[in-house]
Amino acid sequence: MDGLYALKPWYAARLGGLRRGLAARRVSPDAVTAAGIGFAAGAGLALALLPAPWAVAAVLPLLAARLAAANLDGALARETGRTTRWGAVLNELGDRVADLLVIAGFAVHAPGALVAGAALAATLPSWVALAGSAAGAARRNGGPVGKTERCLLVAVAAASGWYAPVLWVIVAGSLLTAAMRLHGLHREFAATGTKADADAANTADLVVTA
């Protein structure tokens, strides 16, 4: 179940003109990552300070810009030949910081424990995907409540004022998404058999004894 992540190729194609424009102006992919964090901070502030339903007029375009930046930074790096390991680190950290900044906007509308729980739950699917990648699996994305779905849920909260219910949906949906990704990783590793595990163990032994 890929959720709205399945639309990523279509969305990336829509951003092609902007991506080429940024490349022509030699804009740094890291600057796009930073801009995405700024858009997320703006969305969080608008959610916190503006009353529903008027908040959605600011929150929705800022979240759309945040999603665009999240799509553009990596694509821009690949198109301009500026992919680096440090850039990949900044990209991942930027996404997590942006997630937290958006959810922080709920802090003035809902109990702190619920906001904190939603913030932790929202990042869990990404940590599962990163852990799988570190173990040699393909990066797992998608699920019922990924990045795009969270942004839509935040927009619903900004328009309706249903802050606590939306946070509970984010918690439940994020936990389900993380569980689905974890299950997929387990199946993938089980399908590769014990040989891959033995190779990984041998590699670890070489590192320890070197």
C-alpha cells in the first residue's frame, strides 16, 4: 500500500520546470532543504496562531511548498551532479525537523502529551525505512499515513479546528505505517535466506578483527 506516495513520479514531473530553473540559477540543493524547513516552520506558526478555519489559507500553501522542497532537493542534486553523502544526511535531517516543526503548531491547541506522541509517531516510519536501508534493504516508502497524508491531515485540522482528533489519526496511522514497513522488511530479509545473514556476519567479523 503506497498511499499518496504513488503519485510522487507524477508530482516530480509537474515540478520539472521549477527544478530546471533552480538548476540554471545554480541554487544549492542544501538551500532547498533549508527552505523546506522554513516553510514547515511557517505552517506550524500559522497553525498555532491563526484560528480555524482561516488558518488553512496560510497552512495549506506553506505545506504544499514544504512538500515541493522535499521533492526538489534530492532531484536537484541528482540533476546537477551535486549528490553527496553529507547532502543525503542533511536531506534526511531536514525532513525530520520539518515534520516536528509542523506538529509543534498543535501545541497551543491540544494536550502536550498528545502532541509529543504524535511527533514521535510521525517520525517512526522514516526511522524504520532508514534502519532497513542501513541493513541493506531497498528504501521503503508509502503507507496509509506518510509525509503527504500527514500534511493533508494538518490542513484538515487548520480548516476544521479538530486538533486532537487529527493528532490521534496521525498517531494511529503513523504506527500502522511503521508496522507495515517493518513487516515488509522482515519478509524481504526472510526471502533472501540465511546466506545474506551469514555474509553480513562475516563482514562484521572482519571489521571487528581488523
